[in-house]
Amino acid sequence: MRHSYNGLYHYCYHLGNSILKVINEDQENISFYLPDQAENVFGKDINRLPQNFTHKFLFPNIKKIDVWHCTYQGSKYYPFGKNLAKILTVHDLNFLYDRNRSKAKIRRHLSDLQRKIDDSQHIVAISSFVLDDLNKHLSLSNKSTSVIYNGCNVDDLSPIIQPEVIYNEPFLFTIGTIVNKKNFHVLPPLLHSNNYKLVIAGIESSRDYKKQILKVAEAWNVADRIVFTGPISENDKKWYLSNCTAFLFPSIAEGFGLPVIEAMYFGKPVILSKCTSLPEIGGDSAYYFENFDPSHMQEVLVNSLEHYNRTNPHDKIKERAKSFSWERTAMQYLELYRTISV
């Protein structure tokens, strides 16, 4: 929870807060393993085990803990060999789909993950796609497993405040870290023969990839209608999601895809790639790019918006989002915590 602008932070934040709402405090105690900058994120009165970088090499005494939940498969902090029950949540095997990742690095990632799997009592995948990937590429050795979906991050507790910079023109919206796997460079051709803007929000993790997106935009003569916002607040994200013409998500590697159900929460037309977990999450409430050929994508955009405007599936799309509940997710994890043993 060091970086508040990524999906893993929001997974931990919403799961932690939801568990605190449904836990039976008379019968069980929960503690959070947190870095100093996130020490109060779940309140000042919680039980906290302070995280320290030395724990990568020498793990602290955790004899009073019965169950350890590692909330991210790539964590450097893991209680190997400790005599307690361990649950490991696997969000994705995205490194398998990274065209720039060497075979040696892929083998190393698989080896590191296999070591955690071997030392865990239960493996949770955040989608059926991820569980299938685990079974294909790693040995689960008859481990107990389950699929526990993420919840929808959006809430109605506070009004949406208009950002300082807004767009009066119709705009298409997407959000995610600016890296190759998000596949944003296929989007600029969708601005051809219309007056849409394309707003891309997220941390610019790769300058080279941002240049690639702009190069495609220049080739299609639409660079003046591409907007990179950088990371945005939760309020601004909700404003963009509630005001966009459509939400686009052409990612080629997703274990779940939290932005998809966030956009669905506002009843927006959501157009996704058919890669990895996205069809599982979007279901029949989303539209899909079958491939990334510009003419095909342009046709899908036009047809999707025409169908959306003609059939008005706003309520159906919103109900799809509401079916992903953090309270339900928290209850499923709590049941695991209560029943798992070494």
C-alpha cells in the first residue's frame, strides 16, 4: 500500500475496510501488516504489524498470529517456513503476456511464485481465468483453491465535484498505468472521422510507451485530441467515468480489471478486448473488440454506441457492477480465515 494510484492499493484498501465492517470482534482479531506511510489508512486504533524492508531477509516474530493472508503474489514479504496457516491471493500471471519479458525472467517469476504456492495452505485467484492460468503453468499439488472476485470500488457516499479541467466535447475514457500491456496505442484510430477526445488517465510508467501512443495518434492526425491526465483522484475518476461517452479497455493482460466494473457502475457503454479475464468480468453487459485492426475497432465503436443508444441497457450494466460486492468478498475471505489450519 505504498502507491495509492494503482489497482493493488485499492484492492487492499477496500478489502481491509470491508473486513473491519463484517468481522466478529468478540471472537477474532485482525491485524494489518503496513508500511509507515499507510499506518492510519484503516484507522488509528487498528492492530498493526509495522512493515520494515529488513523483513525481506529476516521475518519478524509472528507466533501470536494464526493465519497470514498474503494479498499479492509478488510480495517480497512472506513468512516462509513459519508455523501458521497461509493464504495466498494471486491477481494475475501478467508476466506471461509481456512481450518484452525474457524467458529467463518468466522462469524466475514462475519459480518465485511456485515457492509461495508450495508454502501456502490455500490459494485464492481473483478470477476463474487466473485459476486456469495457475493450473496451466504451475503445480498446485492438490492445494485447496477458490475464486474470490474483487468488489466494485465506487460508492455514493460523497457527491462528485467537478474537476478544474473538464471537456465540453464528447470524450472517450480509459485509465491504467501507461505500460505496454494496457495496449492504449490501439485507441487513437478510434478518433478518426469524429470529434471525440481520448482521455487517458494513469501513472506514466513508460515514457517510451507514451511516445508510441502519440506516434500512432500523429499518424492518424488526431494527436491534438489525445489527453494524458497523469494520476487522478477518486473524485476525478468518478467524474470522468460518469461523463464519458464510452469507456475503452483494450488491455491484453488483466487478472480482473477493476476499472471495468467502475465504469459499469455508471451504466456506461464499456468496450473491452477479449483478452485474459475481461470477458469473464464484463459478461454480456460489455461490448468487445475481436481484434485490434483499426477498421474493425472503428466499426465496433460505432456499432456499440448505436446499440447502446437504441436499447438503453444502462440499468442492466449498472446491475452487473453491483453484483461485485466488497462486503461479499470480505465475507468469503473471513470464512477462509476461520476455517483454514496448518
